Amino acid sequence: MKNIKLSTVRYQLRQSGFAILALISLGFSISAKAQQTEGMVTYEYKYYWTKVNSRLTFLSKEEKDRMKLTWGNEEDGPGTKMKLTFNDKQSIYTYFSDQGQTEDGRYSWRQSDYLIHRNFEQEKLIENHEMLGKTYLLEDSLMTYNWRIQNQIKDVAGYVCMKAETFDAIKNHKITAWFAQDIPVPAGPERYFGLPGLILELDINDGDVIVAAQKVELKNVDKELALPKMKGKKIKNNDYDQMLKKHIFDSIKAQRNPYWSIRY
């Protein structure tokens, strides 16, 4: 009888131990999941001028020669480094550094003002754009995109990502995004967000521009999410869209590349 009771106690202890280990493992899993909702992503932004040039059929020969002269040596080199700092409540997307630099380090320049802040909790947007010869401060509600999630997956920066598509009606661009559900925040690079996972790669207009994550750091970013001081002419989403429409229309009419002075 004592042997039966002793074996029963040992069994119960083993079961208790398994339960404790399961709880500890679950705790670690929950902790790891929580850590995956904040951090910083470093992206490479690459603009492929030859593809853009082939699409802009309205350009004059002089304008096409100008594009070739300006972008010809840059397409094969490294892209521009961008960064996205995020948590589950907000994100900031901007240049990795205020100073741009050639690959050999001989020349540097000040990057144009370009910062996008999204507050997912309050559904508010702040954008600081230098374009068309001026700096604008766009403050409005978050825009929504009609994403269509596809059944394709691929690896981006070590994460399994799902494919989603939408369309930019202002610039007539097809947008393809690859997002990681393992990082469950709706943030993303450029002006795109709103998927059930962080966007790690963006394809604008079938390869004209590729914005791809090079490094993902999951860490505390409270200090990095503090907004810097910004200035510019205040506008709303609708005013911004109308301004872009007019600029693109006028550029096409004049046989000029619209993207010399606005972001592609």
C-alpha cells in the first residue's frame, strides 16, 4: 500500500514539474511575443531609373538623356538607407542619417526633409515632406488602404513574409508588400501600412522602386520614438493629393519627369 502511495506521489510531482515547465515556457513565449512589437528596421531604398524611364513614354529625348545622366551610375550601386522605428502604438519612418554620402565617401549632402509618423492608437498621421521646392507638414487622420492578401510567402531578413497588394490611384502605381506576422504591428516603410504584420519589403510599380529590410532589431525604442521639431506649410491629405495630381498632370503635359521633385 505504501508503495502504491509513494508511486502516486512521485507521479503527481512529475506532473507538477511538467506543469511548472509548461508555464515557464509559456511565460517565455509571451515575453518573446511582447518584445516583437517594438524595435527598428533598417531598409535599403533602391530606385531603378531604367524601368521608370521605359514607363514614362511622354518624356522628350532631352528629358530621357537627363535621367540617364543623373541616375546612370547610381542604379548599380547601393541604395539609400532608411529606418523605421516602431512599437504597437506608433511608428516613425525617415532617413537612416541626415547626411547622404557617395559610396567612396568623397561627397556628402543634406538629405531632404522626409519623416512619416503614424499614431495607430489615436489614428493620426504627421508627415514632413520637402518637395516641389517647399517643405510641407501634413497633419491628418490615418489613411486606409484596400489591401488584398495573397497566398504567397517568401523570406525577408530572416522572417517568413506574406504577400499583399494595393494600388496608388494618384500615381497609378501597383504596390506589393511583404509583411511578417511574427511582428504583429501595422507599421511599414514609405506611406504604406495597415497589414496584420510589419511590412519588411515594398515593391512600387513592379520593380521601379524596391524598399527591402536589411536588418531587424527588436529592442526598446521609447527614446527613438520621440518626435523631433518639424516645420513647414500645413496641409491635409486631400490638399496633398490634389497638389500631386496637378504636378503630375502639368509634368506630363510639358514632357517632364514628374519625379524629379516628388518621391516616386
